[in-house]
Amino acid sequence: MLKALRYVGWPLFTGVLVALLVIQRFPQWVGLPSQDVNLQQAPKTSQVIPGPVSYADAVSHAAPAVANLYTTKVVNKSAHPLFEDPQFRRFFGDNLPKQRRWESSLGSAVIMSPEGYLLTNNHVTSGADQIVVALKDGRETLARVIGSDPETDLAVLKIDLKDLPAITIGRSDNIRIGDVALAIGNPFGVGQTVTMGIISATGRNQLGLNTYEDFIQTDAAINPGNSGGALVDANGNLTGINTAIFSKSGGSQGIGFAIPTKLALEVMKSIIEHGQVIRGWLGIEVQPLSQELAESFGMQGRPGIVVAGIFRDGPAQKAGLQLGDVILSINGEPSGDGRRSMNQVARTKPNDKIAIEVIRNGNLLEPAAEVGLRLAAEQLGLLAQ
């Protein structure tokens, strides 16, 4: 027996060793998954694709339609710092001498049409007593405010000059992350300036800047004074209105935000036609359906938003919605994101009816609500208790 194993053992051991080596090197031969890392190799090419040498053509196309704004307003200030002292005012009251002073600020605007309509930011023109528009060709004139929309931070101005260079409107919904972006404006009042970057992100929201947010994010340098200026593509077409920067120092840190032209045009047309932006309103405040809430409602895995507040005498209260209701859909569109659903309602015309799917105490309800007109925040009234 030992003699037989001596003759058979070595070939058997060698065969097993060879089999193990083959399985390790080629596991797919025996039905095992391959352990090789599949890397995507770029094709060999001797041709290097060059980028554009200059964006001067795009700038020369767009820059004449970007204007500098100089706004001034009158403020009443105490004639002496002592008058602001609380103890002093306690004895002498509030009827103290005041001085009228002029305060000025800087901004930018975009000429949208040859008729003289301009788009800028509401925070640039808010409270201004006088708005001076300075064009790139050297002309200056006073502008009047046609209307403003604080909830998107946009304002429409009108000037009366001939031969105005209107900007070419681009399609903001076609831009891609990585596209070249040029910001044109009047930073720090030094005069018209162009900075370059890329589109860093699209659809940015929940930043706490505006009620309705759908920002383009760019790393093109945007500084104080750029507000209301143009964000254009590599061909000089308008893709956004520069609005805000994220900065701890007050200067550009590569995170700037612009309002897409699609949203800006909707606001502008509504202001020109109606004097204000007409938005639908349901009269509710909502919160996300968190995992904990979903478990308590027995709705794991289903999208929805929770009614966290209802405005008294609003459309939702009249339709019978209650606190704690979970909205599944509005007009057939799933309500997985509260901001998106409220924007959907805002795009609905007042007096139109919308169908709402609601879960309440495990029961599916389908109330119909008549959309109301959204008023300014200070006019909305109180929440129902």
C-alpha cells in the first residue's frame, strides 16, 4: 500500500497543485467570477483636441448688453451718535433731530430687449430712490422699476434709450456640468469685468437664499457688484442672472450662484404683463417623510410629504386637508420632494383645481383643491391651529 502511494502520491499532488494554479489564474474556466479589475483604457491617439484660444468673441457679443447699476437711497440718521444712546433716548424720547443722508450701492443688470427692459436682482434695487444705468458704450440714464419678485430675488427695470444692445438668450435647461461659464458684471465698482469658470452644478436649492430656488452653481469669480449681471456660455448666450456667492470672507471662493434664464424669463414676462408674478398657492407647509415617520405611518418605501402646517382659510383647509396628512401625489406627480411639489403648485394658475392623493390614518383620500393666489409672505396670515 505504501509502495502504491509512493508511485501515485507525487503525480496526484502535482495535479492538485496545477489545478489550484489554473483556478487562481483563470477562475472563469471553472465558473468562478474573474478577479481581474476591468479598467477602461482611453484609446491611443496622436491628436490632441485643443480648447479655444480665446473667448473674446463671446464676450464682445454679450458684454454690450450688461450694464452697471448705481443705486442711491435717502436714509435718516441721528445728527450725533449720542442721540442713539438708549439712556439718552429714554429721557428725551424719539423726537430727536435727524439728518438725511444718501447711501449708494453697486450692482449690474442685463438688457433683455431692445425696448429697454432689464433684469437684475431685487436686493440690488430694493428701497432705492434713484437707479442710474451706465451702458458699456458710455451712455447713462435713469431707470424705473417695473416690478420685483423678492421670492426669486429678481427685478425688472425699464430705460428709454434708442439702439439698445439686447443679449441673446440661451437655453439654461440644456447646460451641462463642466460647460464653460463667463460671468460679466461690475465687481466692487471697478467697471465691467469678465471672469471665467465652469458650470459646477445645476438645480441647487435649499440654500436659504430665496423662497423659490433653482440655482446654477459656477466657480467663475462672482463678487459684490456682480449681482444682477450675466452668466453666459462660451458663445456669449445668456444662461443665468448672477445672484449670490457663498463666502466666509465676503470675496469669491469659487462658489457662486445664478438664476437660470428659464426661471428668470418666466418671472420677467409675468411682471411685465401683470405687474407681479402670478403663482398658485395651496396654503400648506410641508416636511419630508423621514424614515421614522414612514415607519410610524406604515409607509416604508413610499414617497410622500407630511402636512406640517395649514394656513387659516387657505385652499388646503377649504379642501379638508389636516395636519399630519401624508401627500402622495399632486395631479398624478409623485410628491417625494416638498420643494418640488410646492413649485409644481406655484406653476398652477389660481382658480384651477388640482387632485391630491393623501394618506390619513391608513386610508387613501383624494380631495380636490382649488388653487389660490400666492400673496407676499407678510400677507399670508396665520396658520390654522
